[in-house]
Amino acid sequence: MALQSGSATFSRFTVEPPAGDPRKWLSRALARGRFEPLDLQRSEDDRSAGFVEREETDATRFGVGAVALGEWALFAWRIDAVAVRASAVKAELAKWEASFQAKHRRPPARAERATARETIRRELRLRTPVATRTFDVSWNLASNELLAWVASRKVVDEIAAAIELAFGAKLTPGSPAAIASRGGAALEKLGPTPELVGAPRAAEVVR
């Protein structure tokens, strides 16, 4: 998790939040976008993503005491995914084909091979460990500034969309480059000066 690991790559947004007291809508909104664990036995989904508590990434209770710290709301975005390697499927399929040919004295038909491939993939999927990643989100409820502590633009966009949906809020990219771009500045002219190259310890994703 970025806030605890020392990583400092983030994307900044300004937020138009829901009306009213955050203590009344914060937990309910996070619960609407809560993380749901993958059920590999019952579902064909290979990926699940949603909000979790920052300190307990298996928890989705979102009590005010677990989320709010002073004027900050702190939570995390969790992604679980399972990926079956094509090389593993190919290797198991080769073994199956050899066994099939030895038993039936003929190579498998195309349909038989396709069915075997899908069966092998399903079996490997159930044996493949689920990979879990979590990304911190910090939201200043006083200044309406939100920081998503992740470098991947795809994940940042996913988090932003989930917040807008769950909270009924509007997020506007708030990096200096994004602000300058909305003001009409040319991004290619906004690079760091020679004095700054290599100096910053934090990196903000340009949006």
C-alpha cells in the first residue's frame, strides 16, 4: 500500500461531493462500491475490484472510525485477479493429446481438442492463486482534494469512475498539468526545468 510502503506516485482530483454531513454518506457510499471476493467455483469472472478499508483490506464494514481520520477519509481500492498462463494450458493439452492418441489410436478431432482445452483451463483456473493488489485513496473532506496513490492510469480511471458512481460525486483531474491544460497551456511546454530533474521524491501522474 502506497501510504505505508513509501511509494509516492499519485493522481490528484478535486471533488464535488454529495451534500450534507460526510459522516452520514461516507460509509454508505463506500459500501455501495465494496469489494466482492472472487468465487471461482460459481462465477466465470477472473477479476473483482472494489473499495476496502485501508488498514484491513479484507474488511468492508467502513465504520466511521475505520475510514475517517480528522478531516481525511482514508480507504483503499482492491483488485483480485486470476490469470491462467497460456503456456500451462499448452503443456497440459499436449499431455492430454498424447494420452488420447495412445488410447484411441487416432488424433483428437477439433471439437474434442477444444473441449479438452476448456476443461484444462477450468481446472488450472481453480488451482491458480488469486493475485491481490490494493491502492490507497485519501480524500480531504475539508478541501475536497482526493489523491489516488497508484501509477497505472487504467486503475486511476477505474477508481475515479467507481467513486463518481458510488458517491454521486464529480471528479476533476487536479494535477498542475491538467489545470494548465484546461486553461489552454501547451503540455509540451510544461516539462521540469533542469534544476528539478531528479530532485522530486514524489511523482504525480499527469492527467
